[in-house]
Amino acid sequence: MGLKDLRMKLSIIPQEPTLFKGSIRANLDPLGLYSDDDIWKALEKCQLKETISRLRNLLDSSVNDEGGNWSLGQRQLFCLGRVLLKRNKILVLDEATASIDSATDAILQRIIRQEFAECTVITVAHRVPTVIDSDMVLVLSYGKLVEYDEPSKLMNVNSSFSKLVAEYWSSLRKNSSSNISSQQH
């Protein structure tokens, strides 16, 4: 498969959301392939319809260079809107939720589960909750394949994945107990 074909068949939501100077419409549909109705439907699904509906120029409202006039979470939701429009069968999430707040992370995860249930979703992540309900988990260490199996099977053995999960929950408990103790003083 050629690079051009691959790019047309694959959608990516990167860690650093990419927006370009121009309009909301051009950022969601850079090739002008979709109707306004399609764009509004995608905006509704990615939780931006209400915000954009309040703007004077609606879909023609401006986006500053690199999306500087939008929050990081909103920029990530724009990227989600873009992939919702394309509807490719393969979606790659490259640390897509690493730099957004937990509320936006939850929105993103819920929408991806709903809208891409029949697609192949490849998730690159360090956060355990992001991958725990995946069909299959591939664990890499220093660029080498360490494990590949269903999360439930990896949790039932002394695996690298089960150790990562244990470390994650341990750090959460430690952080929550230090927050509780600091609030009590």
C-alpha cells in the first residue's frame, strides 16, 4: 500500500492536537468533502456543537495559528471531530489523552468506544485506564515486544502488564492518601 493510500485510510488523534490558522470548517474538513450538516453532526458527537453554535460566525469562526484561541481539550475534541467525519476503519490514538484533563479524557474515550466500535483502534498510551478495556494489549519495553494478549489474561499471570496496573493503582492510592492527609492539616 502506498503512503498516500495509507494516509487516506488511517485516522490519527495525536498527543499534541494540530489545528491550523483558518476557519473551524477548514480545520474539520480541510479538503471540503463534507456538508455543513455532516460537520454539525460531528461537532455534536464530539461535544463542541453548543460552543460553536454560540459563535457569531459559526463554522466560519476563526481558528488562530495552532489553535491558540481554543483550550487544549477543545483542540483535542476538534481532532476527534475530524476523525468522526472521515470514518476510517483504522484509528490510531497516539497518547491522545496524555495532556488533557480527566473530564475531556472521559468524553474522548466514551465517544471513541461508541463511534468506532466496529473499527480497529490502536491506542498508544501510558495511562492504564486508557487501555484496560481493549480487546488486546501489546506491552513494549525499550522498543521490544514483551507481551501480547487479552488484558484479562495478562492480569491473571505475573506479567509486565499486571505489574504496570499494580503500579498505577498504587500511585493513585498514594496520591489520594497524601491529598487526604494534606487536607486534614
